[in-house]
Amino acid sequence: MKDSKGWIDKRAPEHLSSSVLSGAIYIHNGKDTQEKLDRTEQVLNKLGPKLSAYAMALLVLPELIKKTQQTDEYKEFADELHSQTVH
């Protein structure tokens, strides 16, 4: 593929656009907290609040999933789903 960004942007939803993914990766790769904060501000200035919010959401998603999986509601759901699974 010559233009993977164009290919992705034509097919992916806005929250998974190449600019959002690039912004999230750029922030993630900061060497320390201060650099990550500086990069977050740069991404906000470049992408605007909506796309920057998507980038930040991608960065917090693993922690959000982890916290969700620790809730009683999720555990009950997982147990129910597991009991319905055909072995």
C-alpha cells in the first residue's frame, strides 16, 4: 500500500483515523510524565478537542477495561456467559 493513511482514513471510523492513532502513539512514546503532558498539549493544538479526546481515550482504555473487569457486575456477566458456553 502506497498511502496507508489514506486507505485507513477512507475505511475506519473517525475515532480510529490515522491522525488519532498517530496522536495516541506520539503521546504514549513520551519519555516521562512531563513529556507526555507536553505532547498531549501539542496533539490538542494540532487535532483539536474532539480528535484529541479520542486519542486520550485510546490511551486509558486498557486501565478502563481492567477496572471494569474487577466489578461484581462484570464478574456476574462473565460467569453467566461462561455457563452458557457449549464445551
